[in-house]
Amino acid sequence: MTAAKRPPGDYAAYLFDLDGTLYRGDRPLPGAAEVVRWLRARGKKLLFLSNNPLRSRGAVAEKLTRLGLPAAPEEVLTTSHTTVAYLTEHHREARLYVIGDRLLQEEIRQAGLRTTAVGKGAEVLVVSWDRGFTYAKLNHALQALRGGALCVLTNPDPTCPMPEGEVPDAGSLMAAIRAASGRSPDVIIGKPSPILAEIALRQLGVPAQECLLTGDRLATDIAFGRAAGMATALVLTGVTRPAEAAATEVRPDYVWASLWELIPGREGEL
């Protein structure tokens, strides 16, 4: 752990990962509700980040609120939302071939972006978590990339934790497309991508050095925050074990047993 530059409650804005950081499944984690209330009472800006492209901002905000962590949709960034924002800003007139679930398809349609039903001739291939992924879609992706399309990946996660266990995520579909085409994604939107950091900082209106990013994964959450120039806190309530935190080269500024440690005087509570 690197030396903390200041007390963890002294930043202007706080960014939180969700599963493993604020909650696990449908259960809030120790200190999560209290930390959110404590930060709001002090006028801090909050932003909640999700690499899950199947959930809308509204659905994430509703779940957080239901678990005692009140949040507005405008305080949530998901990979589906940020992917559409990126495409709208940089590829407004491009023909898109989209591999993705219903939510992403609908958000792209609502943004007025152009899509095509076939890969051949597409200018941008968008790859996301798609529970209806087929051989035909794999072939369309191959034809799009062989034709020179830019490849945009919503999030690099190979799997996603679910109540019944891990299931394949967008990264696994991209691996199949990479095997067929020999192409890797040109643009990755979700953590640890700098694109998500740019959108998050723009929305917060706060410089990176005034932000504290808290998450439970070293390779995505902590790497994301460090690359963006934010302070980072690793919380050991998710996938990372204490031995991994001690051995990693990706050094967070803080390592906490639980979120209670963000509040002065509550350190050591579980």
C-alpha cells in the first residue's frame, strides 16, 4: 500500500464500483449505506460505476436505492450508456453492426445511430454481452472486421458473477471474434479504459486528483483509478484476498477490510 496523501474523507468526489464493493447480490456490504449517507451529508459528489452492459442507469439506481444506498440515474455510469455516448460523439454517422443484448440495442436506437443487419459494409463493429450470440453473428463480426470496421468493445470482462455462478460476458465473445478474425478491439469502453474515466470526470466536473475510486478488483477498479490519476481504495469485501493485495504491483492508496474505514473513527469495523 502506498502512503495515503490525506484522510480518505477529504476528497471532493467519490467513485464506487458496485458488486463486491457496495453490495453482494441483494445484500448491502458492511458500512456501505453509512458511507453513502456520510458523504452526502458533507456535500460530496458521488458516481457509481458498472461494467455490466445489461443494466440501465435507472435499474442500477433503483437497486442501490432499494438496498438503502439512495442514488439517481444521473449518478450512475454503465458500459451501455458510455458506449452510446462514445459512439454518438465520435461515430455519429457510421454504420454500426451491433452484437449486444436488448438494452444496448435500444439505447443505440434511441440515440439515433445507424445500424445494419449484416456485418459486411459496417464501419463500426460493437461487441457486448449478448445472450443470443450465434454462429451467424460471429460470421457477421468477421465480415465487418475483414472489411476494415473499427471494433468497439463495451467491457473486457470474460465472465460476470451471477447468483447461479459466473457466466460468459463480453470479453468471452470478443475472444471468439478475435480467434476468427485475428483482430483485437480498437476501443474498450468499460473499466479499466481511459474512455470511461474521461466521461466520468467530465460528468463530475472535478479534477482526477480530487477523486477517490473504491473497488474490489485490482486489475479493473484499481488499475482504472490509478491510470486516470485518481486516488484509489481497495476494499477486501469482494474478489481480492488480503494476500493478493499485499503482493500486487498495482498499488492502491488505501486497503480496507470494509467501507467503514472511509469514515474517521470507524476503522476496523466489519
